[in-house]
Amino acid sequence: MSAVGTPEEHVPVQVLGGPTALITYGGLRFLTDPTFDEPGDYPLPGDLVLTKTAPSPVAPGDLGAVDAVLLSHDEHPDNLDHSGRAFLAHVPLTLTTTGGAARLGGTARGLAPWESTDLRRPDGGAVTVTAVPALHGPEALGTERVEAVSGKVVGFVLTSADLPTVYVSGDNASLGLVKEIAARFGPVDTVVLFAGAPRLPLFDDGLVVIDSAQAAEAAELLGARRVVPVHCDSWAHFTESREDVVAAFTAAGLADRLQLG
């Protein structure tokens, strides 16, 4: 497993707004949680409304070929909106939760936490994608209670023989799970870290994804050389912004690890 210090250009990451980022790894192009809708409201059960506040900087048709989507979960529009859902029909493979794959059908393939699949690189090598656990709600409430409300979520780790390790966190609020991932895969070179400190009344306004201070702590736990923050703009229920992430990393002495934009 390649370690810290690998040149950044080996793993280009382009941030596309909300939770969406384009990762080029081993000659393959991976897209995280696609969200391309224009701003608007998304009514959810329980009188909950999520509001998108900014458009994506790119249209799906401008992305070019995408080899696989890494979808943390399919049940919430701030991770898979209408146009993002339509986009999946044009992608050879969508990796997601086992339940999500059953709901989506098509080219979706479900991975349970710690389950892996190999994708062939253009040069004949392989990229291993491992699903890793995530918890979409307050850690103190426990997995069973959180998943009963917000459903199951996965993150992903990308590894390959001659490339640095990449971790995509998905919507995760558990630093305990980050520690488990670090124990198996650390140090991690590049982390695409979902942040934004979203809070919802479903959990008495408890965090459903980590806040900025926890993002800095996660970076330290993982031994990350580079952190690309996503999921901290474009939605009204995100209570912290990319600027808050910068402030937290600066306070922790980790500002040089951030890649923004």
C-alpha cells in the first residue's frame, strides 16, 4: 500500500459542489454522490424539507466518461438528486449499499462494509474498491437506532499496487468508525472527506455528518497527507461551510493538508 508523500497529481480530485467530486485513480474516473439539480426544495417524510441553494458548476454531459459512481447512499436528495439519479443510467457501474443496489437496479452493485471488488485498470492492473462502514447520525445513539431513521451508508477505500490509498468517507458522523478504517488502511494518502455539520430534527438537531473540528481529528487519525473537503456547501441544512473547515484545520495545525476547490 503506497503511503504518505506520493505526488498529488497521481490522484487528481475535482470538487463539483455538495458531495460530488471526480476522482481519477489508476486511469479510472470515479464520481462520488452525483448531485446536478438546480437549486430547489425536496420534501421528505415527516414534514422535513431539504433545500439546495446553489447549482452544480458542471452539467452531467460535460463530465466525459465516468467508469464508476461511488454512492454512499441513495435515499437522500443531497447525496443523489433527480439529475444524479438519471446520470446513473449512463455509468457502467454504481457501487453503493446492498439495499441501495436493490432499490436502484440497473448497473448498481451493493457492497457490505469491508467487502471489496476489483476493477480493471486501462493498463491491465487492478483497482480494489472496499466498502467501509459509515454512520449517518449521532454516534452516541448507536448504529441500530441511527440506521432505523436515516438508513445504511457506506464509504469507500481505493487501493492499487502502485498508487496511494484514497478514502471517501460518505455521510459519516462516527470518529470511532474512522479509527477502525485507519487501523486497516492507514496511513491514508488522500481523503475525500464529507463534512458540513448538517443537523436535522430527526435526531434533535444532532450531527448527521461530522463537523469541521471532527474533520481535522479524522485527518489526524487517518494520517492523511491530503484532505479534500466536500459536502460543506450548496445545501441549507449544512451548518458549517468550507471556510469553517479551513479554520478548524488551521487551529489544529493541519492547514497545509487541505486541498480546496
